Amino acid sequence: MLMLFNKYDVNTVEIHDPGMVKYINVKSALNLHTGGRFSSYYAGKINMNVVERLINKLMRSEKWTGKKYSAYKITEEAFQIIAEKTKQNPLQILINAIENAGPREEVTRLKYGGIAVPKSVDVSPSRRVDEALRNIATGATNASFKSKKSIVNCLADEIMAAARNDPTSYAISKKEEIERVAQSAR
């Protein structure tokens, strides 16, 4: 039986979005530090656990750059808070947040002669997962910046708000903004 952080069962997690099933990996939960082992493969990030990918996204900001153990502890403590508040598996809450926060369409620029024309396009499932994880991590770090709330509480709140599809969540508001711009470019 696989356990995440030796507490949360991985086998009970369900991914409801059929397009994202292939791109959200929860089975490799034993080691959350692969050290770039999959970086040389094409689309190797689908072999990485989604929690490790969240940890790596947390390390993008200047305060935690390269501090994987700190980001690991932040994520572990945020999962404890989520489990206490929701009485559910926090990994399932994270999966629901990723499914809700991933934009379904966005805008790209097509050049016709010297004119750039915006065009609405569908987003691939891999990019949806990447965008959702990045927006969740960015929302948590932005909320904790110059605030009395710790990054742990901000990450837990951001994940729970995104799982509820709450518009006050940074990730959900970014998704709605991207989709609104794409709808106007149709």
C-alpha cells in the first residue's frame, strides 16, 4: 500500500477529468525527490509525482529557490492542515484543485503578414496541469508575502479554495481571466 508522507493513502485517489488522468501521477509516492531523473525524457514530468511537481513549483520564488527540504516541509504541513479542516485525503483535495484550476482554452497569437491576430485555442492536458500547479504555488506565495499568515496556511487555503472552485482563489481567478480573454478572441 502506497502512502504519501507515510500518512495519506494514494490508492483511494480518483481523477475525475479523463483528459488529465495520464498527466497526473500519484502512484510514485515513495520518493518525492527525483533530482531531475525524468528531465531528459520527452514529457518526462508525467512520471513525476504531482506533489513533487507542486514542491518544485513552490521553489520558483526567490525566497525558496533551491530549498527543496523547506518546500517539502511546507507542503507536508499544508497537507496536515487540509486533512484536519476537511477530514478528507489531502491528495484528493489537491487533485480536485488541479482539475478546477487548469484553464481549458487560452489565447495564442497568429501572424498574418505584419499583423498579430489573437486566436482562441484549446489547452493540452499537460499544460493544464502545469498552469494549475503554477497558479496554486504563486497564489500561496503572493498571499504570504508581507502578511501575518505563514506560507503553510496560505498554501492550505489556496488548495482548499481551488478545490471548492472558489473565485477568491488566485488559481481560479487566473483560470477565469484566461478563459474570458480566450472567449473574446473567438
